[in-house]
Amino acid sequence: MKASDFAPHLEELSRRSLDRLLCAEVFDLAAFEALHIYLCEKATTIKAEHVVSKQVLLTLLRVSDVLRSRADHNEAVRQNLYLAADFAMLLGLIASGEDRSDRGSDIPRII
């Protein structure tokens, strides 16, 4: 399976988290955490790839935007808004050819 191939599991995780929030205004923290874990693992597998799945990119863009837009009128989303920043950071890491293990919290980044 290539890094740019469609991932049915990602689609299912997106449906359980994002689509559920959009359609039913139900925020399921466990579903968003599962989506984040999957995308972190995906970032590690595609780290050295030059082609990244549009599905992955779209999911990362959507989740960050949806969480921010729903925070105004959903208390559960507001309490977990840090997830929007986590997903946005992950998008940046993927674009840079990195994953979470490349960034140590106690180590300054030298560019």
C-alpha cells in the first residue's frame, strides 16, 4: 500500500469523530483521540514520502477548522480545544517531513 492510497480506516475514524460532531453536535473525545493517534502513526509512516494522501491532508485541515468553529457553542469542544492545535501541528510536521518524535519538548529546535 502506497502512502498516497485511500485509507478506509481513516475514513471510519473521521466519520466517528468529525462527521458526528458536524451532524449531531456530539463531541466524542475518545473518537478524536483515536483519530489523532492514527494520524500520528500515519505521519511516522509517510515521513520520508514526497507524496502525501489528499485524504490525510483534508482530514487534518477539516478537524482543526471544525473544532475551532464548534467551540463557540459546544462546551465539550471548548474544553478540548487544544486538540485543534495538536492536529494543526501534525499537519505542519507532515509538510516538513517530520513526526512527533522529531520534536522534543525540552530540546530547543535549531533551524
